[in-house]
Amino acid sequence: MKAVRTRVLAALVASAAFGAPAAARAQERALDALVGTWELVEPARQKRLVRREVDRVIDQMSFLVRGIARDRAHREIRPAQEMALRTYGGGRVRLRFGRGRPEACRTDGRPRRAGGATVTCRVDGPKLVRRSARDDGSEVATFRLGPDGETLLVGVRITSPHLPDTIEYELIYRRAR
């Protein structure tokens, strides 16, 4: 029995030792596919879709706060015309939305304070998941490569205790030439 336990333990140690580098390489490949500068496809159409989704949620609010909430949401929830994603060693990425400042993030899920929010990033299979949380709500953005390899699909979920429902939409970007 002891010999069987020893072999099982040795097999577990070996699989952990050899499996970890393979998983790290798979994460690197997933991130490498997302690296680049991306431009919003059909910006006017996508902005209308986002605006409609925001309005759908805001319309569920009391008429007393609806106007203020709508103005604030439309001011803050705006798709970036362009975004860039870069990797730089040690499982770190740098994201830049529009002309904003680049935001660095580790892909192992370790939290980082940035702009008054706690930001985490992690690789989940072929996707990069970025979560930004504040006291008044959170935003989760999921970045994945489209089937053609030239489009980036960014799913966004915004939640807040001040909103009656979740705001959800997907943006489509193409590689900048």
C-alpha cells in the first residue's frame, strides 16, 4: 500500500511540474493572439447599441432619478474608438482604451489599485478577463479573438447597487492596419 501511495504521489508531483509550464505556455499563446492595436468596427452603430442597452436599464428606474442617471451613464459608458493590448513578461499586460493612460495588470488575478478601482486580470482559456471594482459597482470585460483571427470581441457587464439590472453588451474591434 505504501508503494502505491509513493507512486501516486510521484505521479502527482511530476504532473504538476510538467503541467504548470504547459499551462503557462497556453496562457501566453492566448494572450499573444490578443496583442495588437484594435479599431472599433462600425463605431456609430455600436455606440447606438450600447446607448440602447444603457437606456433599457435606466428606463427601469424611477422617473425622479432617470434623467440624472441617464446623463451620467452616457457620459461614463462610451466605447473606445481604439484599444491596444500589449504583453510584457511575467504574465503582465498593458491595456489602453482610446487616448487614455495605459493600464498595467497581472494576468494571475492579483488585484491592483488603479484610478480609484481595484483591477484584476486573468487568463481564462483563450480569453482575457479584466474586472474593475469600485464601491458603487463593477465592470467585467472579456476579451476574446473572433473566429477569423482578425476581430476582437469584447463582452462587457456592468453592475451596480444603483442600477435595477445589469448592463451587458459586446463590442467588435478589428486589427488596426
